[in-house]
Amino acid sequence: MSHAVRSVETFWVDLPLRPVPARNMQREIPHWTLFEICRVELESGVVGFGETMVYYTWGEPTVTDAARNRVTGKHPAENMWDDSLGAGLQIALFDAAAKAMDAPLHQLLGQQVRDRCFISWWDIDLPAEDWISECQLAREQGYTSFKTKARPWWDLIEQTRQLCQTLPDHFEVDMDFNGFGIDTAHCTRLCKEMEQFHHVVMFESPLPHRDVAGYRHLRRHTEIPISMHTPTHFGDPSMETCIREEMCDGFVVTGGATRIQRDGLTCQAFNKSLFLQVVGTKIAAAFGLHLGAVLEQAHWPAVNCHQLFERDCISTELPVTNGQALVPEGPGLGIELDEEAIELYRCERKDKPYPAPDLLIAIRWPAGSTTYYTHTAQFWEDWYRGRLPFFPRGVNLEHIPNDGSADWADLRQKALEGAVHSSAPPF
């Protein structure tokens, strides 16, 4: 019986976020709810499926006609290592190939080194009370680590203090700066101050990646491990440079299966720890678990973000105990689609919904002034151009609700065109 690809079907879903992520992610990534589900059917009747988080992915963001034509009529193994196909089609081909062999997916990826993988709860930057509630929920569900964002529009030291006061000693926090440390002098001072919190066990991308000398300096002056993404942008240093120049202690490994395997082998050769970042629903989580099962250096908790959603499109549970999730042992991914949820949240293709409508953000500076924005990309630009204070104590972010007034509408219109600075804020 032939296992050649007979057909490739795709459709979109828009999954609801839980309330805490929903109200915070609207500042920056409201589009993380949109997925393209890909179903690959073989001539033998075997069906594999995958997903693409359409606006945060590798390769093609959606399955193209050219990709369909390329894989149709061929065994899924012939194309499943091609990262350029995009996440949904690549994962579906792997799932179908493994099911055709009646084998768990990790057996196609390499030799299994673990049957359970460390996994982390994820959230974007949050006010302290939301950090606390999210970590409480994470602990209730068996997690022992939390990855979040360190951002200069919150009082990072005070917020971290409030969070850590609520955490048991074993619970760990990874602070992802996304380069907001800006320069070595500022960043070293802040990171040294963060060392007082023993729960904080990692600084991720504290400086812009191009700052080779800065990373070397920071790593020599902080006791907390530093992780960096493997190169994702033009101008990022290579893994070879990062290792040779002793810039970091390990890597965030992401992308398609071929890239992940390549970067994982580099980490193994130089004894560098890594954590996997394969973001999406439980489909992405399961794919990440199979990868983690064979990557020897996957010592740090993986990030996949399926915890964000009110309801997933997968019916299979991926329970976490003592901070680890079991690698599924069924054929392929080892998970099943939730057909009811898919029909409930199925949608037409959507453009990237950003910036979120009716969003007005106020940054309250401790000196008494306020800066208004309509989305955080504006803040990112001002930050990297050196226009704003560096992680000041007492700073706070607020969402200004639409009260229907002409003043609110006028202020938001001005903020859409650029930051509005006010010493006597109207809101």
C-alpha cells in the first residue's frame, strides 16, 4: 500500500486566550491567536496534522500551492526535513511519516535520551499581581519554572520582589530582556541588582545580540546564566562566535526540524545547554517534546506557550509533573485533534490584527510625567533610539479605557502618529 501524499488540506482557527494573557498580549501580540491547521492524507489513508502560528513561525507562514504540489505524490519522508515548507506542513509530514511506520515521532528524529522533558510556563510582561496569579496557576498545574519578559515600563526590581515573595524556593524564573538591557554599563548594574532574587535563574538576551564585547563583560560580572537565541536576524553573531567569544552559557533553539537538529548538535559538541522554543498550541508542544526527547543538551525548560489558551484545538492532555511533561508514545505526534473546538473556532483568513483597536497605553514615569502609546512597537523604537529612561524605579504602565469622550479619541489619534509626552496628563 502506498504512503505517498494524496492531499494537503488547510484551515484557520482563532483560539481564545485566557483573561490574563488576553489583556496583556493586546499591547504587542494580539495576533498570537491565529493558526493555520494542516492535514496531510496519504494514499494509505494515514492522516498527519500540524500547525502554524501564522504571525510567528519559520519558513512559509501559510501552505502555498507550490508547497502542495511539491509534496503531493511523494512519501512524506522525502520532504519532511525541508524547513522552508513552514511549520504546519513540516509537522504534518513528520506526523504522517511516523504514523505510517506505527512509531512515535521521536524515533524519526534520533535516539531517545529522555522520556520526559522540562517545560516552562510562559507569559509576556505583566503587572506584578498578574505575574503572581500566573505563577500560582503554573504551580497548580505541575510547573516549576516561569519564563517572562523584563521590560522597562514596569519597576522590574519591585515587581520581581513582589513575585518572589510568593514563590516556593524551588520555583525558577527566566527573565527575557529581548535586548532591552541596551548597553553594558546599564545592563550590568541592573543584572547585579537582580541577583538578590535567587528564583531568577536566567537572563535571556539581556543585550542586543550584536554586542559581542558587552556579552563577554556581562557574563564575567553576573552569577546568573545568560542565554541567547541562535542567529535569527542579519547581523546576529553566529553560534561559533558566541561560543568562541564566551558570550553566553547556552542557547534558545528555535526554527524548523533541520535547523533545530543542527543547532542542537552544535550545543552538544561544545557542552552548551539549550532550551527549545516551538511556539503554538499543544500541536507545537507535542512536536517540541519529541524534539526534546532526542536532543542531548535540552537541559533547560522548553517554551511553547500552549498554556495561554482558554481552550486548545487538541483533546489529548499533556500533563506536567515536577516541571516535566511525558513525551507522547502513540504513533506520530501521539495526540488527537479536538474536532469540536476546531469547528467552534474555525475562521476565515485574517490579516494581522495589530495594533489592537481602542488601545491606549500610559507609561507613568516616577518624575511625574506620562508618555502615551497605542502599541508597544512605538515604545521599542523610542527605547532603542535612547529616548527613554533606563528601567527607572517607580515606573508603571496603565491601559487607558475608552470613555467615549472626544478628549480620549483626540489623544489616541495623536498617539497613533507617535509618542505623546505630557507633564500634566489628561488621563
